[in-house]
Amino acid sequence: MKIAFVTDTGTGKDPAYWQERGIHCFPLQIEYNGNSYDEYVTIPYKKVISNLHEQVLMKTSLPKLGLIEDTFSKLKEEGCDAVFCVPICKGLSSTFQSLEMVANQVGLKFYGVDCYVTAVVQDRMIEIAKEMIEKGHTPEEAIQRLERIAASCETVLLCDDLQHMKRGGRLTPAAAMLGGLLKIKPVLYLDKGTKGRVDVMAKVRTMTKAQDKVIEFIKSRGVTSDYTFIVAHVDVLDAAVDYAQKIQKSFEGAKVKIIDLVSAVGIHTGLGCLALQVFDENA
């Protein structure tokens, strides 16, 4: 059976990067001022950050259906039998459902895994799936492995710009006003338990207390220094470095990688956001 591997820019990587690795990648859409742009293709990350500083209201949407249809039809014509997809999670986007729908329409068998998040765990899951299947594992075996990885993942967001989240519809106006008046820092998280939807874990008054709460939370979930640790940020590199050092002190031997937060997520969290993503790659 000939299988094509598919993801999207929720991984934080552009289509050219994935093309070099034999994986198809569809750009998520970023919309503002009446125009729609391909994430990391026609709107670079620096432009997204610039728009955030200028308080330009941006929205995100799933990849272009026409592009998915054209790609899957071409794969079918080239003798492909199935697509193995790890897109941005169902809780944040309808991309998964769209990929499945189009695959069924053109006659491709669909294999898909919900990563319950996005970013690095999504990135590694599609890579691992391709590696396993090319080594002779069945798609079902790959799915079982990926589901264990997804179940091990915790992603926690510390947001500084509540007004931006209100404008983007991610907070109620009342909650945003409360945060602004009382200087509350919401600790938000998403994982398998939330089905990939953003939920509130805690509300604290300082970023230091918020970070302590995050470390306490992931320890309670059984995270060890053997996990993969990623700190992502929205234009606050110095704060990300300090946060990473604090995590390393709490998990002796842990290696923490620092990255820019995926633009499609940063658009909704706003500037100053710090995100921690941990997962067991060897689950």
C-alpha cells in the first residue's frame, strides 16, 4: 500500500521544510484587513509579530480546501492508496475533519491521529509515523504509538495580553476586564483531557507564581526529566530563557528547547505569552 504523509503549518514549520522530508504540508490561513494569507508562506513570522505590536486584529482558519482537494486528487492519480495525517488538533481547528472528508471524496483511505495540541508534538508525531511505516510497521501500529505520545503531552500557556485574547474572542469581555483590573495571570492548558480545547487551570497574580503553578502541575501529571521540554514564546525571548532555566532546575537533567510560538497560536494568545509543552517521545 502506497501511503502519503500529511500535516500542516501548525507544526511551526513551512511547507518547503516538509517537502524536503517527503511530507505534504498545508498552510493554515491567517486573515486580516480583508485578506487571507498562507502561514509561513505569504505571511512570514516577523509580519505576524509586527501586526501584534500594531494591534492588528488577525484571525486564523483551516488550510484552503481547494489546495487539499488538488493535492489529494493528484496523489490518487499517482497511485497513492492512503494518506496518513497528523494535523493541528480538532479542538483548535476543523482541519482534521476536512482532510478526512476530502480523502473520502477522492477515494483515498484515511489514517489520522488527533495530537490534542499543535507545535512540536505534532511535528514529531508525523515524523515518527513516517519513520515507523517506512520501516515496515502497519499504520495501525503507528497510530497506537502516536496516541500514547499524544496522551503523554501537556501544554500550558501563560498569557500576558488579556485584552488581545478578548479581541480575538478567546476570553469573555468580563473575564478580560477582571484580569486587567486585578492583574490576574490566567494559567491555560490543553491536553487529551480537554480534547484539545483551551481550559483554565488556575488564576494567579504574578508571572512567577504562574510559572510555579505550571511546574507543580506537570509534576503532578508524572512528567520526568526524560520527557521532551519545549518553551515557546511570543516575542519575549529573555523571559523564555529565564523560564527554561527555572524548569531545568526543577527537573534535574532535563533539556529545554526554546522556540517561537507557532504564529497561528500566538495570534490568539498575544504578545508576551510563554508556553510550555512536555511529552514523552518514547511512550
